[in-house]
Amino acid sequence: MQEAFLHYIWKLQYFNPSGLKTTCGLEIEILAAGQHNLHAGPDFSNAKIKIGNIIWAGNVEIHINSSDWHAHKHHLDAAYNNVILHVVWLDKGKKAATKAEVELPILELKPLVNENLVSRYNQMLESDNVISCASDFFKVPEIYRNFMLEKVLVERLEKKADAVLQLLASNKTDWEETAYQLLMQKMGFKTNNENFLQLAKAIPHHIIKKHNQLFQIEALLFGQAGFLDAELNDNYFIKLKKEYNYLSAKFNLSAKKLQVKEWQFMRLRPANFPTVRIAQAAAMLFKFRKIFDMLTNQSNPLEIIELFHIKQSAYWQKHYHFDKILERGVPAIGKLSRELLIINVVAPLLFARSRYLDKPESVQIIFDLLLNLPAEDNHIIKHWKQANTKVSNAYESQAYLELLNIYCKKKQCLQCRIGCFLLGKKYSELAVINF
């Protein structure tokens, strides 16, 4: 038994309401269950309950056992002085009193709740399937499923926007620098993302913008990444190193230089090596002279997608490392990588800007963008496909990723509209839930 389940039962009044009595025998009539409090303090506020012949207004506290009132030290906390009813699953004979020494009436729920409801909840919690409701998912009306997908998608975008806004604050509200650092970070994908972010911070964007030759941008990035510290008999490498030494001295960069040993190559295909990604990032920075404007001022989602069709310089179309040739050639940024950059750079930037400017109406642009991108294909999406769920686009795949990671894996079925629907004794009653 979990308190979250008891909150669910109390919120929806999923118990037999007739003949309610306190453990002391006083009749109870619940006039208003109260508002669910998700912060510190009693579980439900502004409840209205008739106990005996008196109508009380105040808070309700819910526990699994009646002894939990003392175990949680509520009897010492003045914040609980306005509790009017102690609701418990099991009454173990332990009385509850507020700090003001007012003894509280107790309502025991276990005898009042349908055993089938408890059984269904336990089945969800104990299911070996990472998606507990997989077999019943499509029994839920589409309106509830769509509501939950939009809710978790917004939650996912909120978290990504939080990271962008934190970066923005550290950059003293410089959106251009923030967009540059975010783009660079995501060019590292999962394996080298933090190294790419540190590389971006080691070369401020205003220095990159001073140079209108791709070769110079490559020199700055590869030199500051530490890849030019070796001695190689490669004409391109030698020229690049000479250019970096000049630029490093000019802009005093050497103090923040990374080391080669910090970069990860293990278990990566040559096309994903950090050297190749740095070359692609250089080509992108050469094209995106004003990164923030280019990525956020496009009104057509298809135009945004087209922006990321970029090829690295000729040298890196044949090499995957300095002096290391790949005979079949090194591809440009692939379709999957471009789509991930849009999901992880453009969408969070747009969402963060929407919040910063307090323009929620612009969120629709993000939805349209994600709807125009194909769905991701990873191990999490495979779970949904195994549950016969059709994932049609990035809007849905991003939502399903969040739903599984935050709700399904953690068995947070009671915080999910879909889980609540499947648990409910009368599906139509769930329309009143306010999450």
C-alpha cells in the first residue's frame, strides 16, 4: 500500500460513502474533499466535512497507519493544527492530536474500498512489464491518451528549456552565446556532449564570428580541443596548427585548452568520432553566422529542417582522424543526427524563448516542427511498439520517451491520466481529475 494510492482514493472518493463513521462512532458526511496539496503540509486543504452535528472546514491528513501521525512528528508541527480529519488505511488504535492538543477524529478506509480496485492497483505496481498498462493501453479513449501525451511532451520541453535558461543566465542573457553553446554541446551527442560544451566555453562565439574562413574556424576548434598538440607529417595538420598558434596567441586561448585524452573514441564508428563532429561543427558555425536568429526565426518547420543539411570540409570528407583516411569516404551529418539536433537544440531554444518572452502561443511552432520530424527509433520506443503502439512522428516519440521514463518506469500510474482511467471504477468520473 502507498500513500499516493490513498490520495487517489480520497480525491475521487472511491469508497462507499454511505454510513461513514469515525473510529469513535461519529457519523461523517464529506461535503468537500478539499484540494490536493503537492507541497509541504497537510495532504488536502480547504476540505468541508460534517462530523457528528458540526460542519468543519480545514485540512485532511492521510496515512497508511494511524501511528504514522506520530511517526511523521505532525503532533509537533503547528502547520497541522488546522487538520480536521485523519484518514488512514488501517487504524491501529493510535490516537492523533495536533500540537494545540486537539484530538483528531479518524476515518479508516480499508473496509470501505472495493477490493477489485486495490487488486488492479497492486497488479500495476507488481507488473514485470515496464509499461504496466501495455495490454490495456488502447482501452483508454483517445482523448485521454492525447491529453497525457501533450502533458508529458510539455514537461519534457520544460526541463530542456530550464537547462537553456540556466545557460542563458550564466551567459548574462546573451541568446547568441547560449545558442552557440547548446548547439556545440549537442554536436557531441551522448558520448562527447560535455567536452563539446567545454570547447564552446573555451572559445566564445564572438571570437568565432570574427573569422569568415572555414579553415580558421577549424583551426580554432581543433587547436582548442587539443588535437593539434601532436607532431604529424600531414600538410593540412601543419597549416592548421600554424594558424591556431597565431590565433591562440592573438586571443589568449591556450589557458582553457582541452586535452586529447578527454575525448571519447571507444565504441564509436569513425563517422561519429569527435574529430569528425568537430569538423561538422566548424562547417555549421561557418554557415550559421547568427545562430540564434537562424534557428528560431524560421516560420516553416521544413525550412528549419533544411538548415542542417551541411557537409564538412573536403579534408574531413575523406579523413576520420588526422592522417587517417577512410577509403569509402566520411559522410556528412546524417539524417538521424540532423533530426536529433532539431529535437535537442531548436525545440528547446524555441520553448525557452517562449517562456522568457511570455508568449505561450508560439509553442505551436514547436509542436508543428516535431510533427514534421519522423519518430525516433531507440530501445524505449521499441517498448511502445511491442505494446502495439503506433509512434508516427517526433512529437509522439518525445512524448512516449518521457511517459515511459518518468511515469511507467517509476510506476507513477496514479499521476498518469491513462493509469487513473484504467484504475477507475467508473471511467466517466475521471473527467473531473485535475492534475
